[in-house]
Amino acid sequence: MKLKLKSKVDAEGKLFLQLPQEFANQELEIIIDSAQEKMPTPEELGYPADFFERTAGKWEGELWVRKHLVNCDKRIWDIE
């Protein structure tokens, strides 16, 4: 069974979890996933602050169509 909980760590770094009774007397594997990873700013990536606003979706040339690729390499996301 998979259970997803969202909880806040206190100022001392302590996390308290109250689990449903069905988990009583079981050995559990706890995985901590910090969902609040800081996204780098455009400046931190080496771009001007408004670079993406000025360029994203701005192509005004002829319609570009990607033709079917017949013999391309397998990628990791294709294997799963």
C-alpha cells in the first residue's frame, strides 16, 4: 500500500506523523522527498531576466514540421 502525506517540519527539525491504524505493528520504509526544490532564475542560468518572456512562442517563420524518424536511437524514456 502506498500512502502520501504532507507535513511540516518544526523549527527544531522534528517531523511528527500520525499514521492510520492499519499501519500499526508493521515495519515501514519512509522516503523523504523535498517537493520545494528551488528553481534557478533566468539570471542564474546565464540569461537576461526577461529572456523567456521575449522568446518563448515567438517563432514567426514558416511552419516547421518534424518528419517521422525511422532509425533513431532508443532513449531511456523509450525503454520503460
